[in-house]
Amino acid sequence: MKKLLLSLTAIAGIFSHAQTALHGTDWALKKIVRNNITYNLPQNSEIGSPVLTFTQSPSGPTTNMINNICGSGMWAMLFDAEITNNSFNIWSMGDSNTNTCTLPENIAFLTQYHDYSIMSSGSYSYQITNASGMRNLVITNSSGYQAFYQSGFLETKEIKSSLSEKAITIYPNPVKEGSVHLKNAERIEWIKVYNTEGKLIIQNHSSDPEINATNLLKGGYFMEVKSQSGISRHQFIKQ
């Protein structure tokens, strides 16, 4: 049980020695700017609300930087000791290259964002500001290209967060066999499950409030749920 609790803590990114303003927050992607040209995130259900996370690695003093967009899991490894209040270095990065988007505007945005992510020497600067009750994050690569994020959910016509709704919870957690169930989830549109490297493992476009975890390998996973209340994100352990 002690080992399991440590693993869950690692997934949530809350080890005290790795804590920065970047950690512990879902950073919702809003737009990118390249060569003074702004590319806004398309507003449709296919691309959804891509989220950037910084989570503590289970294996040591490193942080996993993960951004899932169109089913393509972009990931990078950062050494905690090199994350400052306004910069970080990327030591390795990769892309699962599993594009699930079909709409032209989504594919075009994914291409721009992918180029922003890889066209850098590995050094990035960032700035976090607060405005209107929201936290805003701007990350700039060595070529001067910028990505803009916002904490919380992007409130659009299609994706809204309703604070009056009961919070969605998942159980059992951890899970050994069978399914992970969702409680208080109404009118589910889809459920997506990613591993800790950002790779899309399960994509369920149905209203069933559960996913079958029997065939999942042991370890930690991230779950995204699109329901009547908006998009919620959860972590769970497969034993």
C-alpha cells in the first residue's frame, strides 16, 4: 500500500522537491504565435481542449512534460534542478504520432504546434500571470515562438465547466481487474485514457460511464471525460 501511494503521488506531480508554479495545474492550450502570426486553437469537439501538464517522474528527479492533442502525445523530460522561476531545459522529447484529427483546421493547427514544440535548442522561458481569476502561462522557445495556456478549462460554446454540477469521481482507484466507473457523469460523449508518456491508450465514444481496465498494464494513467458538465481530468492506478 505504501508503494502504491508513492506511485499515485508521483503521477499527480506533488513531490515537494519538484514543486514549481508549473506543477499541479492543467494548462489548457489557447493559441500559438510564430513569426508574429497568431494561430488560435480551433473550437470544435474533435480537437477538444488540449492540456499541458508537468508531472513528477516516478523514476527520479525529473519532470514529464506532456501535451495531448489530436491523440498525438507530445512529451519531454526536464531535470527538476534546471527548472527555475522563468525557464527550463528539455533534455529529451518525443511524439507518439497517432493523429486522430480529421478536420483540416485541426490538422493545420497540430502541424503549427508540433513545429513550435520541436524547433528549439531545448531551452524555454516562461511567464505566469494572474488576470480575472485565471492563471495564464506563456512559454517561449529559443526561436521566439510562443504558446499560450490558461489554467482551468477553456470556456467555449462547446466546452463549459459548470460549477453547480456535482464533481465527477472515478472508482475503484486503484483498480485490479474489470472496469473503472464514473460517478456523477451525465450525458457522456467520450472517454480517453492516456499513459504517463501521453500516449492515447483508450478512446471510447459512447455514453457508458466506465472503461474496461482489464488489459491495461500495471501503472498510472490519466483519464479525460467529456460530459454534459464539460471536460474533467482524473488519474488512476492499475494494479
